[in-house]
Amino acid sequence: MSDGRDRAAWQPTLLAATLLLVVVGGVAAVGPAAAEPIDCPVAVSTTAPIDRVAGEDRFATAACASRASFGAGSDHVVLARGDAAGGLADALAGAVLAHAVDGPVLLTSPRALPAATAAELDRLAPERITVLGGEAAVAEAVLDEIADLLEGATFDRLAGADRAETAAAVSEAAGGHGVAFVVNGHRPADALVAAAPAARAGARLLLVQAERIPPATTSALHGVDEVVVVGGYGVVSAEVESALRADPDTEVRRVAGGDRAETAASMARAFPAEGRGHLVAGGDASLVDAVAAGWSAARDDGGPVLYVGAEGPGKGSDRWLRLGGLADERPLRLVGGPAVLGERLVTALEARYAEKRAGGPSSEVRGVWVHLFDDAVKTRRGIHRVLDDAAATNANTVIVQVARRQDAYYASEVLPPTPDPGLEDGLDILDVLLPAARDRGLSVQAWVSILPAYHAVYDGLALPSGHVWREHGPGSDDPWVTRNREGTDGLYLDPGVPAVGDHVAAVVGELAAAYDLDAVHLDYVRYEDARWGYHPASLARFRAATGEVGTPAEDDPAWNAWRRAQVDALARQAAAAVRAADPAVAVTLAASTMGAGPTSAGGYERTRTYRDVFQDWPSWLADGTIDAALPMNYFRAHVAAEQAWFDDWTTWQRDLPRGDGVLAVGQAGFLNDIDGSLTQIATARGRSDGAVVYSYQGTTSAGSGQQLLTRLAATLWSEPAPPPASITAP
């Protein structure tokens, strides 16, 4: 030991005046022989703001990052073990400490100081060095070398019995309180992209195992009221998340993606920073460069950390780049050499800047409907799985059913909670879905079936108090359900009953007011068919309005016009309620298309949609009542007559007046094989503003052989595209 070295205990109050050096175990050392400094960073493009931080090895790359950020030196350095055998165990939380003390993280091998690290320490001339991990990670011999190099420098070591204890000690030293980012300490990819946002937030970065929370992490979570779980359920299990939720005063959120690159992009959206994006190679052998990217991206001029490939950004990062990541010509920094981040990557990035300057990718609706008649979105894990699949497909819109039959799968004061036993206890679907979808660059429409009041799926279940079927169903004191001419009650609410319109307006208005939605999606804004509508109140209003007497026939023109007017009024009342609650929330419609199309039928007024269910949705689109129509062109491509109907409807829809509105064709993935669906979707894209597939469940089930979404990702939706701005909240 050097007699002049001060082994002072860690003093948090001295952070502002010191340089933190974190030591994390090692690779074969190269001794502290003089290493020639290199230029850092180096511009790698003449057409785009892209530069590179890199050295001959991982230690030199970390030193280069330090030189790029601390050109004038630094008082405090963090030193961590950085060799391939060490697994970066102690370095994972280093960025939060480096940010707190305003210094870099440098890397060392366990038993000898690499030349590049020695040269950077000599240049920085820090007064204080903090080492992360015990002597097995960074031996005393390494500190001896540094002491000989930096006369008068003081040293501290933050270490625990395992990596979780070390991370807890590092976070405590950094002063993180209130918020904790929780990551799998044995799967470092997610931890490394969490480092920058955790550091910027002044949060703790704590480690768990996939199925277990270590005692040190449990202790470090005391006093934390917000927890961010980073990574999917394969790296941090549902059981760990449930344990974190055990304290009702702790808010727990998961930020994840389908793979490490998608998770990194989700972190970039969940915790946006406007500065320079740092790109690192996503392979396990190159993750060490993300250590340097993490602490440097946390600085004032920094932004997200993203994983890319050697020859291109890859799907997760490319979605981020194309869906707004390059706003304001955001600069990008490659962290790592050309062997892992090559010239083809630079060329691909330059192309994205050029595309952005030319106005960005064209918008297009690429949506999937997700219904509540199976368990796909009834658990937190299920919600994340659906969103991962949608993002992997390059979809940009999910239309998720949130009220099945007048029962809420979200927190509502208008609809009663669902009696559905499949819903995870305490789950508000929208509370989880909305941020998780935003993290993946997905627009969310909350789908409400507004008139159906009952379904056989509820047989045997106890409907909750306040449910419309109990309060206003058949035999109630104030029935709202429709009837046929013979007096038989139906399963729909009757649009001709004024209270029904008020009820619908309350439902959709509450959704728009309470949740940060892109749109409220209206379904079943129509009669079931021409047999229905004979509610006594409706008949009385019809007679008063028209002077008619008696009970009209089903094909009575005046009666049909009156019923159509009730549907019109209901649509306008619902849309007005949404806009009154939040003008930024769009109104979209699952529009009916039944049987032969307008051309072969002799005009829209002769179609079943207009004649039998009394829905005049084209007028709603033309006059702005709705912001988007998603006509349900559900026809089988392998049945000649039905494919002719599909062609008729979509050809006619192409030329419909829509003002500033959007028309995207609804396609029946559940009725068609994959090739038939792809053909119909390709047709839809040429005749409208995009396509929405019904449904997620009918196109992804391995049992049905339907893997349409996977095929879409490889063909028609192979590159990301944003949804139209008019149906996406600003």
C-alpha cells in the first residue's frame, strides 16, 4: 500500500467536490504503460449529426467516453470491473453514482490497471476515486497502481456480499430516494438502458432475480413510493412484480418490450430526454459499452440509450427513429468501434435523417382490434404480451375493448365493475395498457360496445348492482331494452329511448375525461336489424313526431327514417360528449358494411347497412361527427360472391367524402387464411388510409394456424409508419 493513500469512509456530503471511481471486476490487464490519447468523439457522417466514441478495446472505449464528456478533467471518478468474465455485476448501478458526483465511470480488469484507463486517470487527475465491488472484483493491487499514478488521491470502496447489496450501497451513496428502478441483476441488458433515466431522475437502481427479491433490495425499497420494473416477465416475473405491489402506497409500473432492443426503445419513450441518443451494439459480448453510454447519456446533453445492430438499427430502434426519435435533428452517438457498429449502420442512420428532413414516413393506420371474449388482456402479463406482438408487427394502433356488455374493465363511476372471473384482481385495464402502449409507440383507442346490454357469456354470473340489464332490462320498472313488433324483448338498448342516449354519453364522456386516450372507439351504433325498435317510448315518440297511428310495419318508410334519425342522434350525442370531456380525444367508429356493396346494390341507401340497421355512417364521416370510420368489410376472400362484396365496398369507400377524417378498412383475419388476408389488406391500403385487422386473437392463435401478424411484419408492414395525426392525441 502507498503510505500516502487515504482510505476514508464514503462521505455523501463530499459528493459535489469529488470524482467517483467505481471498480468492477476484470479482463486481462494491460499494465499502466502510457496510452496515446485518441480524438473523442469522432464525426462519422458528413450528412447527419452522428459521431463515435470508441477505442481499441472496452477499456479504451470507456476512457474515450470520459474524454468526450470531461475534456477539462473531473474531480471524482467511479471505477468498475469491466472484463468479460465479470458480468458487469457491480457496474450496473454505477451511472447513478457517477451522475450524483459529476464524474465518469471507468473500467478496469480485476488485478491490473489497463493502459487506456491509466492514461485517462492521469488526464482527469481526480481527487477522489470510488471503487465498486469487493477485492475479488477490483484487487488492492489495482488501487496501488492508481495511487502511484495519482499522488494524494483518496479512495472509497462500495461493496456488499453480492451484486444486489453492492447496488443498494451505491444507490444509497448516490442519495436516490422516492423512486427506484428495479432490474434483473443477472440479465444486464435492461439494467444498462435503465441507468441513464434512473440517474436523471435521482432514483435508486436496484437488482432482483427473475423470481426473487434479495433482502438487500427489499431493505433499499423502504421509503420508495414509485417503482419502475424494467424488462419483460421473462426477466422480472409476475410474482416479483406482485410482491413489489404488496404495499398499497407504492406505485408500480413496468416498462418493457419484446426483446432488449424493444425494451430500450420503450425506456426512451417512457422517460424522454431531448439530448443526444447513444447507440450501442445489442449483443452480449458488446454490452459493456452500454456502461459508458449509460452514464454519459445521463448528462445534461444526453438522451436515450438504444441497442442497434452492426449493419442497421434493427426493428426496435428503427421504430423509435421513425416514430419521432429524430425530432429537431437529434444527434446520435455510436458507442463502440466499427467492428460492432459498422459503416452500413451509419448509412442506414443517414437515410433516416434524410427521410425525416423530407417530411418523415407517410402515415397509415395499422391497427388490430383486441376483444374481451378471451383472456388476452385480462392480466398485466397478457396486456404486455399483446402490445409486444403489436409492436413486433409494426402496427401503430390497438383498439382494445374496455366495456363488453355494459360492465367496466376500468375504473368507472358510470358502469359497474365487470363480474368477469378472468380479470386479474385489482386490474384496471386502461391504467396498465395506456402507458405500456405509449412506451411501444402504439396509439390506443378504447373500444365500447355501446348498445348491447347482455350476452350468454354472463349466464351463471351474478351481475353487479347498477348493471343496466338489472336496472333497465326486461321486467324492470324502467326498461331500456328494445322490443320487436310482437313485444319480445331484445338484447340491445333502444336508441329511441332518450335515457339511453344520456347513458351512452356518460359512458364515453367519462372515458375521455378520465384517461389519456387517443380515441374512443364506438361499436354497435345501430339497431340489431329491422325487426327491432318497438319500445313503447320509441313508438310514442314516433307517433308524436309523425302523426302516425298504430304500430308501423318493419318496412314502413317513415318508421325506418325515424329509426335512422335516432341512430344519427345517438352518434352525435356520443361524439359531443367525448369532445366536451377532452377535445384532443378522437371519435372513431366500427362502421357497418353488410352484404352487397353500394355499387351492386344500387346506392348506399339500398344496402343492408342503411336499410336494415339504420346506420348512415358515411354522413357522420363527411360532416365530422366522427374522426375516423373503420368499416368492417368482413368477407371471405375464398368465396367469390363475398370477395366481390369486399371489392365493391372498398372501391366505393375509396372515394367517400371525409374532410379531415380518416377511413381505414376493417379486415376479417378470423374469416380468411393468411394469403387471403394479406391480399385484402394490400387492397385496403390502396383504397383507404390503412387497415385494421379483426382480431388480435383471430390472427395470432397457434391452434388456429393463423399467424397473420407475423406475416404482416415481414411483408406489408415491414417498416414502421406513424398513424394519422388526426386520430392520435398530441
